[in-house]
Amino acid sequence: MRRWRYFGYRLVFALPVVFGILVLNFFLIQLAPGDAASVLAGESGAASPEYTALLREKFGLDRPLLEQFLAYIANALQFNLGYSFRNDSPVFELILARLGPTLLLMLTAFGAALGLGTALGVLAAVARNSWRDALISVITLVCYATPVFWLGLMLIVVFSVNLNWLPTSGFENIAEGYEGWERWVDIGRHLVMPGTALGLFYLALYTRVMRASMLEQTGMDYVVTARAKGQTEGRIVFGHMLRNAFLPVLTMAGVQAGNLIGGSVVVETVFGWPGLGTLAFNALQSRDLNLLLGIFFMSACLVVLINLAVELLTITLDPRIQA
Amino acid sequence: MSDAVLDIADLTIGLPPGADRASAVQGMNLVLRAGEVTCLVGESGSGKSLAARAVLGLLPPRVGVAAGSIMFEGQDLTKATPAQLAKIRGARIGMIFQEPMTALNPLHSIGRQIEEVLSIHTPLDRKARRDKVVALLADVHLPEPARIARSFPHQLSGGQRQRAMIAMALALDPKLLIADEPTTALDVTTQAQILHLIHDLQRSHGTAVLFITHDFGVVADIADQVAVLQRGVLVEAGPRDAVLDNPQHPYTQALLAAVPRLVVPQRAPQQPGIVMLESIKARKEYRQRALLGRGRTTVALDGVSVALRRGETLGLVGESGSGKSTLARAMTRLLSIDSGDIVLDGDEITRTPQRLMRPHRQKIQMIFQDPYASLNPRQKVVDVIAEGPIIHGLPRAEAEARARELLGLVGLDPSAADRFPHEFSGGQRQRIGIARALALRPQVLVADEPVSALDVSVQAQVLALLADIKARLHLSLLFVTHDLRVALQICDRIAVMRQGAIVELADTADIYHAPQHPYTKALFAAVPGAAWLQKEAAHAAP
């Protein structure tokens, strides 16, 4: 019960953050030289000042700043993030269509990195200073130091071009017209390489942090207590130390959720993954400001949500945190 | 002997290369009998904890039994396999530790941690285990055992946690209980209760107890047999009264002589001096802030008035959370107060801005509890001491000369000036701390538990040094301590604090001979070894 009350507090605290993002968003538009009307007028080729003024009136750009601001907030609260003239479609619909693939990619990479990283970290710590520990250290160091785009390209060269095991790019093979399970298997096959490229760095990071955290727990008094009870080493590691050691890893992972979105822009571009990353990249290329700001807002909301989820997990795991 | 439970013979525990000696414990012989408490006494680094851990095979990595045997129920524990040891641990031999907060897993409920012992060693089902846990918690006199079982360690007090640890260690009625300084981290009244509990349970179950401690007061209260360990060598062992009243080995004699007596030393009567430092109705609250609803308020200081006179030593005595340290910090302006006044040498400094505090700071200096944490490890000793005077405008050369001079005053070699803090022992570091406090030529010294982290023999030296310096430099000393014995040794007047207020303030002799407040009486009664110390005092004062 207490947990949910605390979570409620956090939710309340998240609202001003989202509002702050909206405000920032609005003033970013204002900071850009010119406005939507002048951009459109410029693109139409030959526009008279009267036409520009007409456009301004139509878009409400001639009204006072405060009025515009309130209108913007009111719209945003109804998930109306404006219109993308490039794509000739409302921004929110565009984003919604791309949100699924991005979430799939991000959560897969995040979950796999966290899960595998924790497991490898425990393995390295338990087998400290053995060949297994050394091997894991070397692997993490390599993953750590490899740039994502290069890794992506190498994966394509090896597994798609040479071995022909996995598709080079895209989300699914529409031409085959798969249904049901077959479609999901197909998507899974497309997901392997981008997920690996995106998650490997974090996998290495979590492995290292988990190993250090486990080693720190090894010296704790409660571990000696458990041993003095006659508990087996395996049960001590999994029953006692694992959860204690995992908490700092989880905290760090929560903070890094934002970086993951940044990383997905590169990965999605390399693998032609139809997510927010490619959408953002295209919007940037074509100076589609409305769309870009919409994506900015949605990713910010996403980061807030992931942080909330991590927080909920943390208070579930740690009884010491209370409202 | 037939009722011998544990027989330690020629035990030698090797240390890794690079340690200060080759073996932590050297050729130790000790027999523990059923129904008896054996106290293993020694100062820090004597190897007493390692000896205890060796019994359960819980030695840290790279430390191992080099020779000898530990016989328990016909089995040599030094040669037992991990599987054999696991069967004995928790079931036949229980163990409790010094710090019950860290010895319990913070993420598991108390009940689950005790249940674990039962599920490892017994075939009981879940329901039976739960019932047994509640019964065990009731046995150690915890209120509402069912609620305690559901609680997490951080929700209990230190004493309750240690009771839960004892319940866990005694869950399966072991033949032997190893207690590694189980009361050192507890308040004195709680300590008395826990000692009582261990004693009662041990008598009624016929358990043999190996009790590690550094405190002869505790030994006097609980031991049947005493073994004294000096740098890994067992120098003396025997029945309690024989060792306490008639120690044979010079080391035991020295240790016993250093134990602060529960007695007021004769002092020349003093003229009450002028008031140097005063707190007038100081009040300090801590509010726990909550977004919605009311926050909890803790009153750390509840309108405390106290005055320190020139040339006297005033003791602030109390248990943890009594507000004694808060008061000392408030009086030095290291902490701001909500209302009331602090007056230093006639100047009201309650709300003096930090930048105008500098001339006042020179008059009042602090000595801290932890000699390890209170010195910057990257600073040479001479810089540690000279920093204050340099801040106050003394030329560097002069300040350093003064630093070297002060090292002599606190009994350190002047060559110590060019070394780093980590090269010194705890007692030496506390001397450096005192020199640092003296460097500004203060009129008032505030010492916050200056000897609590030190071994008893070092404690006596540092106390003597403080008293000597105070007399020579005509200082006023505000002395914060939890230990009534220490306060009696050094203080002219004692203020007993509880829950942010002074419950009794009187001359040391008066408070000792005729304590007025029930809490003061309770504190005196809880002093470990009170009866023995009183007997000693009677002997010493014919």
C-alpha cells in the first residue's frame, strides 16, 4: 500500500516535468528565426506579403504570445502536436505509427542488456580472478570501446551479406505477407541485429557495474551471517547478495534510459528501422520543425515513463525506501 | 573434562605476507564448557575476532588456520569440509555480531531471515516455521513478535535488532554460541538488557558461550571464565574472579588498571570562574518534510540552558539521540539553532554571519570522535595543524614552528610533522587532533566523544593528556561522552541529557554519590560491571 502511495507522489512530481518540457518546446519554436508562415511562404516560391499575413492569421501566429502559448498547451494536452506539412499528416499520428517499433527495439535492447549484464556480472564476481572473469572482462572492454554505427555495419557485413542468416534492414518482410506467429518470428529476425547493436554497450556497462557491486556485497556482514547460518554459497549469492547488488545497477540503468533513445537514432538509421529515430533523422534533414518538436516531446515523456517504471521496480525491491 | 564443548588446542592463524605480524593468533589453547560464558578479551588487533571466526571456518580470504585443532562434538573443525561445516553452522553453533544493522540483510524481513535457519536445517513446513519464528522472537522478549517478524531491519531499534539476531542464533538450540562484541554498538542501558538476555538464555539452555569483548566491565557482568589475548598470544586464562581480582600477567594488570573506575578522583576545589560559553534556551527541531500531509518533527534540543565556566570541564552525558552532540555543535556554531542564544566570552554569536565568525572561531576549537575520519589523509601532519593559524593570518613559517612545538606538547615526536595521518595509530591520531585544536590557542575546547573509538589503555593516556593540557593552558573543556565512567574521570560537573533536554546537572561528586533523576540512576545501574567497579573502588579507597 505504502509503495503505491510513494509511487503516486512520484507520478505527481512527473507532471511538472512534462509541463516544463512543453514550455521548453514552445520557446524553442519561438527562438527559431522566422515562423511557420514565412517558411511555407518561402517554399511556395513567390509569395506576397499579403499571402504571408493571411497565412499568419490562419495559423493564429498574429495573436499575442501568451495566447499562442495557452493554445499550444491546450492542444498538447489533447495530444494535438501540430501538423507536419512535409508528411501531410498530423504529427501525433506520425509519431504513434513509429512508436511501436522504437519501443520494441528499445525495450528489447534495454531488457536484454540489463538481464544479461546482471548475469555476466554475477558470473564474473563469483569466479573472481579466474579465466572466466578475465574472459568476461575482455569481452566487456571490447563492447565498451566499439562505436555503435561501426558495430551495426559489421553485423550487416558478417551476418547478412556473408552468412545470409539475417535480413539487412527493415522491420518486417511485408512482401511475404506473414500472419500471426510467423509475422512475429519475422519481426524477431529483423530485431536481432539492431537490438544487439543498441544494447551491447549497455550490456558491457551493466556487467562491469554488477561485478563491482557484487564484490562490494561479498564483504558485507550479512553475508557472513548467512554463512554462519549454514547457508550454501549458491543460496547466499542468489538469495541474499543478488538483490542488494542489483539496486545500484538498476538506479544507473534508470538514469541512462534517455541515452538509449539517443542511441536508437543511429541504430535505426543504420538498419532502416521504421521508428522514431529514423523519423527524427528525416525531420531534421527536411527541417520539419513541428515534427521534430513532437518527437522531442514524446521521447521526453518516454524517458519520464521509463524512469517511473524503474522507480516502481526499485521501491518494490528495496523496503527501506518509503514515502 | 567431560562437559567440554569446544576444545581449541595450539591454534595458530596465519596472516597474509605484509601484515604487521606473521600470525594473528599464536598457539592458543582454550576449553569451553557447557553452561559457561568464556570471555575472550583483548584490544583491537589482538586477534580475538579472528580466533572466534576460525571456529566456524569464517576466516576472511588469505587468512587461514596454520596449525592446531578445534574439537567440537568429536570433530576437528579446522579439517571439516565445507559441507560438514554448513551442517554445524547455525544448527550446532550459533553466532551473533557487533553491528546488528549490517549483520542483517536489509532487504529481507526479520521473520524470513530467522526462517532461513529453520529451512536449512529442519524439515519443518512453512506454517510450522512461521510459528516457530514468532515463538523465538517472544523468547527474546520482543514485543508483538508477529509484527516484528514482518518488519525489516531498518524499522527496528538497535536493541531490537540484536534481540532478533540472538533469536536467530539460538533458533535451533545450539551447543555453542559465539558472540563477537554483541553489545559494543548499543547504548549502555540497552547493552545491560542484552547482556542480561544472553546470560538468562545461556543458563536456561546450558549453552556454552564464547563472548568476545574489549570491555572488562562486560566481563565482570557476564563471564564465568576469562581469557586475555595480547597480539595473538593468550597471556592469561582462568575463572573470572581470579583474573579480575588477582591478575597474574603484567598485560592483564595493565589492562585492568586502565579501566576507568566508577569513582570520582580527588580534585582540588575550584573557584567558579566567569562563564566562557553559554547556551540559553537553545532549541533545534528537525522536520521531515512531506509533500502532502504532515511531516514528523524531531526535537533535537528542547530549550537547553547550560553554562561552561572558565577553567572547568563540563561533561555532557547521554545515550545516542539524547542531543548531546547536537548541543556541542550548536554551542560551537557548527549548527544553527531555531531559537535561544549562544554566548561565547560575553559575545552573543547565535546569528553572527559565517564571515564574521572567524575571530570567534579562534577562541573555540573542536576535537572529534573518529581519529581516522577527522584528519585529511592527503595532508601532512604539520599542514593539518598549521592550517588553522595560517587561515587566521599567521605567517606559514611561524605556524609550522608552532605546529612542531605542539606535537611535543601532545607527546608526539617532532619528526611526526612530516608524515601522513595513516602512518599513525588511533591514539596518536587523536593526539594530532588535539594538537590541531590547540594550534589556534583557543580558550574553549569542545571534545565530542574523543576517546570512544580508542582502546582502553590508549583511552586512559588520551584522557590524562587532555586533563593535563587543560590545566596547563587554563582552558575550559566541554566534554561529550556516552560513558559515565569516562565522565567521572575527567569532568568537574556533569549534565545528563535525554531526549534533547538536560535532566540533571550537578557537580561530579554529587551526581555520583546522590543522583537525583531516575534516568541518571538507571544510567549508573547500567554501567557494565557496575558492581565489580564499586567493589574495586571500595578496595582502592581504604
